Amino acid sequence: MKKILFPTDFSDCATNAFVHALEFAKLVNAELILLHTFEIPVYDSQFFPENYAAIYSSIELAKFEVFKDEIPKLRAIAEERNLGDIVIKHRLMDGDLIYNLRNAVEEDNVDFVIMGSSGVTDWTKFFLGSNTSAVISEIKVPVLCIPADTKFKKIKTIGFTTRYRDKDKAELRKVLDIAKKTNAKVKSLYVKTSSSDVSDVTIKEWEKEFAHENIEFLVLPSDEVKETILDFILYKDIDVLTTITHKRSFFEGLFDSSFTKKIAKEVSVPVLVMHET
């Protein structure tokens, strides 16, 4: 059985993403591991010589009580959606979210990470933060990001952005496997800029290799890459956009403030970040 790590702060945004996590767990036959992290403030022991340990203990206890109170609410959501049979496990960890996320992925042999995104600031922080960019490159599992207020709906069309590199084929096959489970069509997009080095022969070879799959290959000539991707999502009715992390500069160029605003507010589709193998 596959494993999905779901970090949550029990906010409305996270609860909304939890529904996506439940449905995805059903789709790929996975169990959910709920991760809640908290950071204990740093106190100078010389000012609290007698109750120094008690301060930390009370904070940990308070966080545990919150965690304990919120879990039944999430289980109730699962029952309401007839997904009560999904196995749900829990992790309560103190310390930095990114550090704990990386450790949990490794220790639990996680296959996917699903997390909510509460807006433009968090999108930018998630993809470009000093620690997060390292996590994306280090944890070799797909990360599904759910924009706030994006309600779950059946996945009918999955968008897949590619640069027609041989390494992209392995990730495309993973996406096709997911698509088959929900009878979805995959639409592959390549934005061919004026500096493109991808030949027509390569494109034809891909089309031939995946001829028996439920996939449509689109090659759109444009030097406006971000705008073309946005139009692709809008006009091709993309339910989930899939992209591959080649290098950090890709995210710096794609997920700037203006584009994330459009993604989060205008398009509002989940983004599945794959990792090249």
C-alpha cells in the first residue's frame, strides 16, 4: 500500500486540502499520514531557572491536546465522504516544518506529499523558500499542492508540461498510471520558444511511443511561456497541472508573484510537482 504524507495546521485551507488527500488516497490505494508540527519558543534558562522545563512541557501538552481534538473532526470528514476505510495515521513533531517533512518522508517511505496552499505568499514561499527549494530537490516523491478554496472534483484531464527530455518519459508514465485509475485524459504541453532545441523528429518519436495511451501532445509556439501555460490550463479544461522539477530556476521563472496570483485566484487548479529520476 502506498503512503501519502499530509502536513496540516488544521486551518480551513488544510482541511480543504484534506478532502483532496482522502480522494487521492482512494485513487492510488494509499494510507494517509497526518503530520502536525509546532515550534517551541526559545527561552533563556537563566531567567526561568525553576520552571524552565515546565514551560516546555506545558507547550507540548497544549499542542497535543489541540492535535487530539482535531483528529476526530478529520475522521468525521472521511466518514461523510464514505472514505472511512482509508487508513489514517498520525505524526506530531516539534521543530521546523520543512525539516520534519523531509524526515517523515524518509522514515515512513512516503510516496506522495499533499499539502494546502493558502495563497500567493505561501505558493512563492513553498517553491522558492530557502529551505523548501532544497526539500523539493531532496525528497524524491511527487508533491501535490492544493490552492485554497479549490474544491475537489473528479479528475478528467491532467495537464503535463514537458521539454521532451528523455528523463521526462519516466514521470509521464507515472502520470499516465494515475490517469488510468480515474479514466482521465492526459494533455501534454510543450511551449516551443524561439530558442527551442527540440526537433520535430523527437516530438514525432514521443507521439509514436505513447500512441496507445490516452494522451494528446500539444506543441504551442510562443516566447510567452507563463501566459501560454495559463491559457493551456484555462482552455483545455485542466483539472490538475503536472510539472517536473528540473532545476530551481524553473520555479523562479514560472512561479513569480503575478503568475502565482493567476494560478491561485483565476485558475485555481492543484499542481502536482514531479521529480526527475
